[in-house]
Amino acid sequence: MTEALRIVFAGTPEFAAEHLKALLDSPHQIIAVYSQPDRPAGRGQKLAASPVKQLAVQQQIPVYQPQTLRDPAAQAELAALNPDLLVVVAYGLILPQVVLDIPRLGCINSHASLLPRWRGAAPIQRAIEAGDSQSGVTVMQMEAGLDTGPMLLKVFTPITADDTGGSLHDRLASLGPQAVLQAIAGLSAGTLQGEVQDDSLATYAHKLNKDEARLDWTRPAVELERLVRAFNPWPICHSTLNGETLKVHAAEPGEGAGAPGTILAADKLGLTVACGQGALRLTRLQLPGGKALNFSDLYNSRREQFAAGLVLQ
């Protein structure tokens, strides 16, 4: 029987909320939740609570939202909670050493990659973009460095040829919580030993930005196909045709060759565009003001817009 621990949970997005749900269903006591300050969201840019905060409020758990944990007052507030363990999942704030030292069993983190590969902010998307064959979740004991702590537990999943950033996110969000519960049981019983990461194998998963979602047609088709999958559902790859932004929600390898960006063919199967190497067939597109549609639906009504020989910028 696992000892019931007093746990403080720190996290922000949906991936973290899935972990919090599992902890709430466990024998452990969630005494407080930390989440990033509310941020403007949506068209009206109204302040919105994070998925983790929303869940905590529903469950009537105290929520703390400091701007930083480097502030001595915020540190004293956390220390006063007297937690056995701090569980951190995609929180988004740096935890200084003084914070890591507060809980009796330290702090553990659930990270959506097979560390030391893909430390940093966007491990799910970078794994797909790079063409990795597998991903997973690593539960680690936290230290002051970024995702550098000793690894307690790993769970694995293959990355399939049709995985998107969204589908891999959802799979890892279902694998991670059980790994965390298993790690907590091992830590509590004193049976789990951390494995030190090999820093020479580390790669860094830079934060996503909209600029890199613009498709550079001089790149090989195989790279662009992976990028389209990695950046779905955000920030969505895009290009420009006839001065209009064209969002690319899905694509697959195509056939043919030509000057990069040139439309080689348009038919029910998709819009085939020449790349630096090979061609990419765009199968699901979104025009300005419209919703994402399969290319066959767009082609029926806008055939002349996608004529062979036109060039995407």
C-alpha cells in the first residue's frame, strides 16, 4: 500500500491537467496547485485561467499563481504548505534550488520526451519534425538545470507515419500520469534510484514560433511533410498563393519535380507542389476566413485558383 503523501502540483496546459486528474484519483492528498498567471486568450483577449487552474478550482483546491518563484515571499508561502513532494508538469516557471529543497522527497517532473533527447519547451513537435521513430515520457528528479535531473522512469511509444503534434500529445498525456504515480510509489518506498543523464546525448527542443511554420519550398519534401504533422494543431504550416495565406493542415509525399513552390498538379487527391527535393501533396487546406477542408472539396469550387504552373511563395 502506497503511503498517502501531501503533494503540491505545479502545471499549466492540458498535458499537465491530465496528470493532475490522475493524482486527484489517487490516495495522495493534493494540498495546493501552482499554475501560471492568467493570460489573455481568444479574440477578445480576455484573461483566461489555465486548464490546470480550472480543474483545481472545480475541485476546490487552493491555487497559487506567482509571477516568479525567485521571490522570497513566494518561497515562504510554498514552504508553509509543508509538502512531502512537488510534482511539476509543463509548469513554465524556473524552480530555483531553494524551492527544490522545500519538499521532503524533493520535486519530480513529467517531461514529454525520452531524455536526454529533447530537453526544453516543445519536445513533442521537435521529435516528429526530426523524424524520430519513438517518443515517450521521462519522470525525473528535478535539479536546477533545464530538464537535466536524474531519470526515475521512462515509458515509450512509437511515432507513426501519420502522427501529428496533437495525436502524439494526447498519447503521451495518457501515458505520463501512470508513470508519475508509479514513480511516486517507488520514491515513497525508497526503491527507486535515479539514472544520471548523459549530457553528450542531449538535444534542445526550442519553443515553437509562427515564423518557422512558413513552408520553405526549397527544403526536401520529406522534411516539409514532417513539419506539417509536427505543427498541427499549432502553429499550423502555411504558404502564400496569389497573395492569400494558405494554411496546410495535412500533406503527404507527392510525385514529380520542378522549381520549388510550383504547383505540379491539382486533382481530387490533393495539390502537388514541387520542393527542393521531391514533391509534397497538400491534402487538407484552409483559406482565409474559411475552415479547414479536404482539398477535394476546395478543388470542386475553386479549380482555377490552383492551376498547374502557379507558384506558392
